[in-house]
Amino acid sequence: MSDPINTQRRRLLGTTVAGISLLELGLSVSANAQSNDAKPATRPASFDNIRQVNAGTLNVGYAEAGPQNGPVVILLHGWPYDIYSFADVTPLLVSAGYRVIVPYLRGYGSTRFLSADTPRNGQQSVVALDIIALMDALKIDKAIFGGFDWGARTVNIIAALWPERCKAMVSVSGYLIGSPEANRAPLPPKAELAWWYQFYFATERGYAGYEANRHDFNKLIWHTASPKWNFDDATFERSAESFNNPDHVAVVIHNYRWRLGLAKGQPQYDDLEKRLATAPLISVPSITMEGDANGAAHPDPSAYAKKFSGKYVHRNIGGGIGHNLPQEAPKAFADAVIDVARF
């Protein structure tokens, strides 16, 4: 889930840069995607043929679809989800001519560490570096990015630190770059309650509990983060297989402990984390999105609007859409990717 962020209200950017109106861009600030419109007409991707490639410290498992010469879209999932969050988004983008790549993050699915000696690190800069390494391994210079949860934070980081690799970006819940220092500030009690699992993970009992109960634990998170999403057991079980990765628990626990300053990162990434701690602006064309029934902790859009210095639009998605927006409203998400590419 996303980092705690100061949600002090700021003014939304009312216009895009260069005086281009939203009507000229063919965009809408509020996309009311009703639940009966959420399912695409195109057949969902099965992702049966998972490819593997060595990239950085990992052997990355990823799904790929679409023409090799098409513009590249890289889609990134979060916790506790997997590539199937984009199973319905992918065919919509392929039908529009895009080459779509959906990797398992470290600790998920068929992605594995190349060495037993590599720390099972979950700090934010490392996950972004994994994706840069994947792009290098696949000889992709530049891509359009889309993500939610950990994936949204990762695309934020790539857009902020390596804008030359990012043509445009779609981010659910907006701007999620944070730092352990910023996360030391206490939140109001109601906001702290939303982060109960983060404090659970901070304990050894929490580590053991997640190890023993990750299946039921993650299903509970799915329900609480998307309270109006009536997913069936088969949908959850399809994604739950990715949590059986041998490094899953270690990466997840380190991620949340690192955010609270309870676990150290690796020193070679200190400079990147210092840059991220300044909350750098994102200059690439961006669309941020939020579902109207997101049960996970998330910032108000007004709190992050000024973090986007380029062409920017925010979209509120109606119809009972929760935290896993790409899977719950795939057409709205795919439309955002196609629209931001036209910026």
C-alpha cells in the first residue's frame, strides 16, 4: 500500500501547461466509470506464457503482449497483488497498437534473486532500479508507465529521477514518493488505524504471522482496500500463487520496516534516497487516478497536484472502484494510458 503522506489540502492545477484545454486533449477531469462499464469487451490476457530475463540482481518474470515495434507500455503492480491486476488492461492496450510488458516485482511470481547473498531489500529506490535494469535487458530506451500501490510509487520514482526513460505516466493515488524521515511524523489516529498492518509487520510476531498466513492475510487486504469489489475466489487464487515466491515475505517485511526507519537500506542507494527525500517534481506528462471506494490509506488529490510540473490531469473514477483500480476499472485505466501518450 502507499506511504503515509501529509494530506494538507493544496489547490489543484486547474489547467494544463501551454494553455492547452482539457477539451483539446480529449480528456475529462472526472471520469465516472460505472461498474457495468468496467469490464472490457476484449478477451482478458491469460499471461500463461511468462518470459524470464536476467536484469540487475534479478531473473525477472514478465508477461508480454502486442507488436514488437509498438510503443512500449510497462505496467507495475503493488502489494498484495500481481500481474493479473492488468489482465484486462493489457488486451485493450494491445488492440490500440501498444507493446505491453507486465513484470512481477521482486518477491512475486517467477521473479527470483540471482544470488542467495543479495539482501532481500524492499526499499523504494531498489524496486525502481529493478525496472530500469529490466528495460536495459530488453533494450527499451523509453516507455509509458502505469502503476498502482508499490507500482505507482515506482513509476513516480522513474519519472522523477530518470525522465529520459519515461515518456508519460499514469499513477493511481498520485504522488507516493516518501522517506523514512518523513514517515516519522505521526498521523491523526484515524489515519494511523489505516496502517495497522504496517505496525504489525514491524514486530517479529508480524513477520511470523505473515509468513504463516499470507494467503488469508492478503485476501483480507483485498477486501478492506476494495470494499465494493465483488471478486470471486478464482480471481484471488490466480494472484495468490505469486505470493508463494520464496522471497515474498522478506521483501514485503523489509519494505514496510524500511519506511518506518526500523530497517536499514543498502548504502549504495543512499544518494538516490536522499534525492527522493526532497520530494522531487515530476515533469513528464501525467494522469493520476483515484477510485471512489478506495479503502486503503491514500492522499487527497489536492495534496499532490503541485508535484506535477508538466502536463497533468487528475481523474476520479466512480462506480464503487477501490484500490486495485486497473483490475476493477480496466477500461478507465487503459483509456488513461492511451490519453497520456497523446499529451
